[in-house]
Amino acid sequence: MDGTVSGGRRVSASCVTDGPAGYVKVTRLLFCLILASTSGSAAGQICTISSVLDGDSLRVHCSQQEEMTQVRLAQIDAPELRQEHGKASRSFLRFICPVGMKVRIESRGQGQHKHTLGTVICNEINANIAMVMAGHAWAYSRYSPATKMHKLQDKARANHTGLWRRPDPVAPWEFRKMGR
């Protein structure tokens, strides 16, 4: 299954898996994501990552602001840290967007907790897309109904990639409803 990503380029989600077990090859994944995410657009704010909070949130410092800004990756929802696969999800985001890295934040507005919602570009890799393609986050239906993110999620699930290795992973919004 293919999807169109930033800049109109097409990427096959099958490029993130190798072999019948669906094992993620990180270097292959990153190569595919670089090809998919390069848009030629320099829009957005350049910031430095100060911490990766979980699989869909980070804290950044932007030169034009005195205070740190919390950014939530738009259109995705990663497992909570206390949830199964939560720490693995955060580790993957730390791998592709390490602390100290300069990143481009393409703001999509404010979230319900007054944080910035946005697309985070790390080394020309769209971290939002990377998290879903690698099976470390869900496409967040509440804010992105029937989008390319869902197609990428479906491919990760079909290949048993990341959190989809488990037969019935619990979506983060369901986990939160259970009050865990």
C-alpha cells in the first residue's frame, strides 16, 4: 500500500519491513523516510529538542521564544509510557529525533492542553509519518479521519510491525478511558 507524503512524493509502507516476520530494518526505514519526507519546503520554525517526553510529545526551545515549548505530533497517538509498547515508542522517537537536534516544527495549531500541535521534521524525516510507519503510533482518528496515516497504519499492522506484533494492542485513547 502506498501513500503520498510531504511534497507529493509517494512512499510504499512495505519499505519498512523485511522478511516474513515484519522485522523493522531501521536503516532501510530511515532511507525510505528521507525519500518520502523531503518536500523542499522550508516552512516552519527551527527549534532544538530539549527532551522527548513520550512517543508523540517533545519539548523544544525555539530561538525566538524564551520558554520551552511542548509539541505534540499531529495526527498520531502513541502508547502511554505506562502502557505496553510505550517506552519502545518513546525510544524510537528519541532515535530519529535525539535531544539536542535542530528540528523544523510545522505548526498545526494548539492542542487541548495548550501545547503546539505540529509536524516535526528531524533530518528531513517526518517524525509523525515515521512513528506510524514503524508501528510505534496509531493514526489518530479523532483528528485525521481516513487519511494517508491510516493507510500507513494498516500496512504496519498487516506486517506485524512494532506494536502490531501483539495480537490485540490497546489504542492509547482506550487505555486512557480505562483510567490506567
